[in-house]
Amino acid sequence: MPAKLEKLFEPIKIKNLPIENRICYAPTGKAHCTEDGHQVTDQAICYYVARAKGGTGLLIVEACIALPKYAWLGRILGCWDDSQLAGLRNLAEAIHAAGAKAVVQVTLGLGSQAMFPIKGEVVAPSDVPSRIGKGTAPRGLGFMDGVVGTTPRPLTKEEIVELEDAYVAGAERIKKAGFDGIEVHGCHGYLIAEFISPYSNKRQDEYGGSFENRLRLAKNLLHKTREKVGADFIIGFRMSGDEHIEGGYNIEEGQRIAKELEKAGVDYIHMSSGRYEVWNRMFPDEEGTMLDDTKAIKQAVGIPVICPNIHNPLTGEKALQKGIVDMISLSRGLIADPAWANKARAGKLEEIRRCILCNTCLKTVFGGFSIRCAVNPEVGWERFIPEYFPPIKGR
């Protein structure tokens, strides 16, 4: 292995969970589950096995919804019912057998950002609609530029408590299925993030108003979940370091949020940026745009911090060497080439099939189809490729 990539392939522990390198798969919906969210399909399993066999140390499985009562996209992973345990267990076993660790990102839903083909009522902390700022739609998604979403109905206190309890039950199922942990989906303007943000949370009860009250939902999820899953189960949190929008929180408040999450028992922080109002902050047209925010958050906490949107292994190595991050994550890069990590480890950087940041992957999912990739024709068809079949013990 070339000396210049030593840090990228250095083992790390998140709490007591050993991970063989510093590379994570960043969670991304792919519409690979059945329409009702009950079935983890063979395609979903083979997709993740491909990335695990490709050398990625930690796979953060796509957003898994804990209560399908409100607006949500179809064919999303679910953990709201015991009938989903069998499929979740198959996925956990397959990823582990292929050599990676696996946590599942658990969500309470889209909130006011339910702006695509959805099922259910649009709800949020307050009646603040989401809007995609003009000129901020990511490349290839210009048809969404300037779109204004449905004005959401504010959730009642009783409904919020119901969501908290459903979240805990979902996390318990994730643990029972054999995963190594969960990641709280508290980032880029979806429902949990909307409670944290002063832009979208105008409530005057205990779930809004002050900084402490805006964090109440997130903290309740953390405390209630920890009580049920125990001390050793990993609980991460994905957050936007800076919302980059007038009326939202900035990086200084992001640091304050991160400190409070650490105090509440979070084991790692996974970065993101912005929200739909500045959508290109979430899906930037070049890599490394979140490194400055990540550096600021890492300075504020003592737990591992993961930075996404790293496409070049050399960029990741440099950030790790400088101590800006503890791990790097990528989604579009691993969609384009599931063997990204193995090729980087072997020093074959020129053989990595590079993501061209065209966002075909996003466009197909937001259009109601399962994921496709402009540079990797295998995406969506992994279930037919023997190389990506799950390893079977004893064979």
C-alpha cells in the first residue's frame, strides 16, 4: 500500500466497535425495497454486499423509517413492525459476512421537505413550508428549482411523544436484527432536523423556542433509545454543521449542538450541510466542501467525526492526516465504483471509476424509479451479478 494512503486504511474504533479502515458508505435511498416498506429485497442485499466486498469498512444503511404514519417516499426501508425483522436480519448478516460493519440510519420522516411523490400527511414542528431556493438545485435536478412544498401541519405534543416511542421500538428492532448500531437522521432539514432549526421550529411549547427546547426531541430520542439498547450499541447522529440560510443556525451554533449531542451519549457525528432551501449544499458540485464545517465540529467534540463528499482517496488521506476528520464517507463515489476502497488500498487510483457528479442517481429516485448511475451500468442489477452475491458460511 502506498505510504500516502496509510491513514485512510488505519483501523479505528467507534466506542467498542472495531472498523478496519476509515471509509464509510454514506446512507442513500435507492428504492430497492418493496412498495410497502416491509421487504428487504435481494437487490438491496446484493447492492450492499458489493460495497462491503469492495473494501468499505463501515456501511451506514439508508434511512429506515420508524413510523409510516406521515409523509414518506415509497419503497423505503422500514423498522416499524416485527414482520420486517427477517429482512433486516438477512441484510445485517450479508454485510457482516462480506467483511464490513453496519449501522442503520433511522428516521422519523421527511417533515416539510416531503416534496416528491409521497404517501401521507405533511407534518412538521411548525407550519413553515420548505422551498428549494432558486439557483440551488443540484446539477441534473433543475426541474425542482424554486419549487415550494406543502404547508405542513404542526405536530401535537402527543404525536411527538408517539414518534419518540416508535423510534425507540424501531431502534430495538435494528439491534435485534443484528446490526452494530443506528445513526439518527438529524440532518439537512428533514423532520428531526426541523425541530433543531430556528428556521423551521417556531413552537412555543417545550419542543420549541429556546435552544434547549429545540433539542428536546433529539435528546429524548437519544436518552430513550440508549435506555433500551444498552451501553454498547452504537448510536451516531447525522447533522448539518451549518444550515447556510438566513434564520437557520450557523456553524457556531452547530458546534453547540454537537457538544450537547455528545453529552447526551452520541458515539459519533456524521456531517452534512444545509437543507432544501440551499439544496446544492447537500449535494455539492465538487468534493471537500464540508471539510471546513467538519473541522469546526471536530474541534468542539471528543467523539469521532465523519465527513462526507470525499471522492478522491488523496483528499480523504490529507484530511485525516491533518486531523480534520476521523473518517470519511461517500455515497455517489461508491455508487459509481463499489470497489473504490480496494482500488485505493492497492494504489490503483487511476482504475477507480469516478463519479461525475451528474446526480443521475438522485434524479432516478426522485422520479419514482430505483437508482441508476451514469457511469456504472451495474447499479440496480447487482442481484444478477454472482460477484455480489452474499457469502454463505460453510461454502
